[in-house]
Amino acid sequence: MIRLDAPVLVTGAGVSGAGCARMLCDLGAGVTVADDDETARLRVAEATGCRTTDVATALDRIADYRMVVTSPGWRPDTPILRRAVDTGVEVIGDVELAWRLDRAGYFGEPRTWIVITGTNGKTTTTAMCAAMMSRGPETAAAVGNIGVAVGDALTAEPRIDVLVAELSSFQLHWAPTLTPDAGALLNLAEDHIDWHGSFDAYAGAKLRALRGRYAVIGVDDAEVVARTSGQVDAATETVGFTLGTPARGQLGVVDGHLVDNAFGDDLVLAPADGISPAGPAGILDALAAAALARSQGVGPSAIREALATYEVSGHRGQVVHSHAGIDYIDNSKATNPHAADAALTGHDSVIWIAGGQLKGADVDDLVARHAPRLKAALLLGADRDVLARAVRDHAPHAVIHSTDSTDPEEAMTRLVTLAVDIAEEGDVVLLAPAAASLDMYRGMGHRGDCFARVARELTE
């Protein structure tokens, strides 16, 4: 239920907040945007015509509002959001706002919503699923954290009938009534604990993706299986996906092919060896995407065609350079240990470039699991010493080198230079940082670009 005849406060004048303010103002709601950045407030006011204020003033007047729409990055313990909850003012996020407006028919017939979440693999799965859905009778698009913002998708021309949404734990936390037609939880590992306060809270937010008619879950992930056991509504049909032979109600791999044993009877969908990105992680993403698409009636030929033409986006495991029998692989998107685990899997001898902001994540299990394949660990960033300690403890045979340079170009050049010296034919030089990038780089893309450029310059 959403009422547009009562005052609404939007916290945050960034991209998300401005989008929510514009959408609400266009529908005639009384909107105030709160932000301490005066320039951002002015920009929103000029673009939307809505009122703006600073956060302290909004906090003092919180009882004047019926609802708060917050930007997803604002933590639940932010004083103004705590005050709103304590005062009985409902707090929702941008995705929940879009969901309620869509359900209420403000933008025509309600759309089909497919939600994808997990610690890793969300972007690839979302893009794959959108490609599959686009081969059906309705217009589909990847939205949310990739593609167009969810709110903007509701007003897009031509109309988008199927929203394939990559959603973060932040967005799901602020989406208390979101009930997608199908949702997927790919995997679970510790991440964003500083934001949520605990792993239980993080996992609980992720589970909100599974409240629709179909819940697609990664049954090879022990944490997902444990967290979903008894937690999915009885009215929701659970569909598993696995790298193994699929049981009834699952999709899996048989004789090198993706097979559907949930919506079909061992129905062959596509060959596994042509999937990009190659390797177990890419196959799992394809299985999850296929399960979601099959839940919406997409046929095998459409799934096969989508996977045959899909190309992985940047910084997600591409070989960016090869020289003297050595591959240089950019997986800068591996911003936590769980993603780095997937990136390291499948390689026999690795010169591993890692480091950055671990955000409190544990790396001992990661290093112990992959110790036999680690030839060297070349480390940078704020938490390089934590990684170095784990490598010393669990992979004492590996060469360890850390750089204390805080200059992004210099640090990467030092490490790749060492990698070139250490690597031999058949080795892989892998950037899979297991950590966030913002301690040194503008983002994970900047970090990956630096790696690729230096690798080419040093070996050409």
C-alpha cells in the first residue's frame, strides 16, 4: 500500500534519491529531499521542483512525514532512520517504492519481476537471464545494479514488461514487501557485515528475494541450503541448481550439458563448454539464469541461443593478456573472499595478486583451500598484512611480497613486474583481490584496468 497524498521524505540527493524524488513528484506527491550536500540539494530541486532540507532539520521534523524513502547505502543505524522507525514512520528503499507503485498500477499493468541476489555472480546471472527473457514474447531488461535503475525502468519507452533485477542486500533490507514472480539466491558468504551488523542480518536480507512463486537456490552452497531450510514459504516452488546431476526439481549438468529436471524431464538446454565465463562459476550462473527463465516459460532454444551469444562484462575473469605461455586474468570484480574462491578454482599454478579493504572478512579458509595452487601471493592495499599472515600460515611454500605503496599505478606496476619475473609457462597471473578497491582505486574497474595495462606494457 502506498499513499501519495501524505508528505514523503527522501533521504539522500544522489542518483537513487534524485530518481525517487522525481518519480514521486511526477505523480503529485509532496516530497522533501534531505541531504547535507548543498550542491546536491540544489541540483535535485532544480531537476524536480521538490523541497529540500539538511538532514538535521529533517530529523527534527521526522514526525511530519508519513514515509521515508532512503537511498540503499544509508545504514539502518543512521540517526534519522532510527528516529523515523522509533517514531512510527515507515522507512523503505527505492526498490520497494518502485515495487509498490508498479503493483498499484501507476505505470500501467504490473510487470513481471525477477530478482537475483547472492554474494557473488549476481551481475553475470542477471545479464544472462535478461538475454534469455528477451528472446520471449515480452520486452525484458536487466535493471537494478546493472542496466537501468528500477524506478526508471517503470517509465521507460518502449515499455519494459519484464524487470530482471540485480539487487544488493542493502536494497533488499529496505524492501519489506517485495514479492517477485521468481527470485534467486546464488550463494552466501560473509560480506557487508559492517553495514548489516551481523551475518544473520545480511543473510536475512538476501532471503527476501525468495518470497515469490519460484525460489531458485544454489544447492551446492552449504550456507544457502542451511539458511533456506524451512524458511521458504510452502506456497513457493523451490528449484535448485547444481554442478552435479540434477535431482527432481533441479537444474544441473549431465554429460557436459545443462539439463532441466525441474520444468522438464531431463531436458537438455545447452552445452556447458561454450559458456562465458568459462569454469564452474560461469556454469552455475548460467544454471541459475536458466532456472529463472524456465520458471517464466522460456524454451530451451531461447536459452541455448542466449548463452551462445552472451559475452561476460569487464573485470570478471577475462584473459586480458597472454605472453610466453602465461595468461594474465583480470577478476578485479572478486571484491570478497567468496568471489576470490571462485576465481582461483580451476587453475593449477597461480601468481595471485590480491589485497585492498577486507571489511573484516576472514581469509584463512580461502587461502587454506587454495594453498596447493598458490605459487606466489603479491599483495597490496590496506589489509595486505592480513592476507600475508594467512598465506604464511596456510601456504608457507608460496612466495610472498607486499608493496606499501599507496599510489595505485605504482603499486600495481611493482606487483605485476614481480609476477612477470616469477611466472613460468603454464602459470596464471590472476588479479582476484578478495577485497574492495576504494582504499587505493576509484573502483574495481580502475584496479582491473591498471592491471591489464601494466601486464601488456611489461611483456610486449
